[in-house]
Amino acid sequence: MNKIKCPNCDKELPRNALKDLPSFPFCCNKCKLIDLGQWFDEDYKIESTLNPPIAPAGDDEF
């Protein structure tokens, strides 16, 4: 039987019981909230420019 590991605590989860895991891919709500807290603390982040570059003044294409 294939196993899936919780990304937070590495607990093995049975693959055939995924429908029984409301916090999937985490093993429980606690692990889910720990992961969310790491995003809020910026331990995890996606490096990307969110704003497109601004065209210099006078370069209107209208």
C-alpha cells in the first residue's frame, strides 16, 4: 500500500483513506495551521514581482 507523508510532521498517511482526511495533504488541523503560520511569518515565500513595470511619462500609446 502506498503512503503519503504529511508535509509538516512526516507522519505517514494511508493513500486509500484520503477522503477521510479533511486536512489533506496534512495529517491534522494542527499541522495545517503550523504551515499557515510559516507562510505568515514569511518562512515560506514566492519570489516574484507583483507589479508590472511602469512606462516612463510621455510614452502613451493612445
